[in-house]
Amino acid sequence: MKCLGTVSLLVLNVAKLVRGHGYVEEVTIGGVKYPGYNPYLDNHIAKPTPPARLFYPIVENHPVYDPTEGNITCNWTREEEGLPKLTAVARAGSNMTIRWTRWPESHFGPQMTYLAWCGGKKCSEYDVRNPEARFFKISQDGWNSRTRTWLQEDFLKNNSTLTVTLPKNIPNGEYVVRHELLALHAVTNDKYGPEFYPQCWQITITGGTGTTIPAGVPFPGAYQPNDPGIEFRTNRSNIVSYPFPGPPILVN
Ligand SMILES: [Cu+2]
């Protein structure tokens, strides 16, 4: 174990030098802590048996730049590792506490979170990267007009941790959470542009009061590069409000 720890620290430090990006390190649901998919460690212990996770495997901590391509759904995924095997039991109306790797201070922008119903199947047998999957938005936080700061600046004070509340008014069953940070700092830069950091993990909702699945949108398909909240070039001193990309929140 000591040896593994040293290796992962080395790899992480190198990765930090190369690119200061990130991924979800841990999520707490119903008081239980679940590790994220660590692209610098889990991949190496994936053979012959991948570690059982809630999270869709990811290749790197890199962002997705083009919101119209397939990786916008669940990041640069490792399809050869298959779907996650675990699900977290989550009460409708409860909080998920999401801790990212130390988020770079240069990055700012919102978070958006969606759920996709797994069609009455186990999510471990239903890939939400298929074109039929639909995602409904449950949470978003962006520009705080009182403090004049972005969500990604505010959550740095809290160890890169944020909270998303699950809706009460949805049917019980298995869902995939699609949680994403959108970094806007490089939108003026023709070479890079907006940076999307989607992360997907599986939950099983209990105690829900809803009887119908809220209307959802496809990924890719929900975002276009010139959406006002994606091609957002407004100077910080002039921001009045932030037009979130994607649909409104229809359920709570
Ligand atoms: Cu970046």
C-alpha cells in the first residue's frame, strides 16, 4: 500500500504540472463516502478486474471542449472497462456532497447537475451514453451577484466541495447523475474556449413522491457552442446575471 501511495502521488504531481484540471474525488450520499474514479490509479488496477465504483471511468482530468461531441455526456470515458458496478442508495430530497480534486484558482464558472432515468433497468446494465437517454436538470449554481463571485471561486473556500440536493418529486428507481463544472476563463481564447468537466455516477432513489420522469434533454444535443451561457464573454464588472446553458429545472 505504501508503494502504491507513493506512485499515485508522483503521478498526481506530474499531472498537476502538465495541466491543472480536475475530477470528482469523492461523493457522500446518505452519510456514505464513495470514491470517484481516479484516472491515475484505478486504470492501473483495472486489469484483470476493474475496481467496483459508482462512477463512469474517465481517461484523464482533461476537460471536454466541444459540447456537441459524444464525450460531453460522461467525459472521456474508458468504454473498455464497462459500466460502473455499484449504485448508491439516495433518499429523494437529500443532499449529495461532492468533493472535487483541488480546483485551479484560475478557473471560474458554474455547476450544472442532471439525472438520467435508467429506463427501469439497473444502471449497471444501461449506458446513458446511448442517444435515447434523456437528462433532466436538478441543480445549477453560477454567478453570485451579491458577492460577485462564481460558484467555482466560492467552493474553493470549502475544499473544492459543493452540495447538490436531490429532488423529492421523482419516481423511485435507478438513475445516473450527470454533474458538471463549466469553466469559462478561456472562452475568449480561440485555441481553448469553454471547458466542460462532466462526471457521471449511479444512484438509486428511494422515498421519491413523483410518478412521472421529468422531461429531459439528450447529451450531446442539449448544448451548442454559441449558447449565451457557453460563449459567455461578459466582462466580470458588467455581469448582471448568468444565462445557464441547458433546460430549466423542472422538478424539486
Ligand atoms: Cu482548464
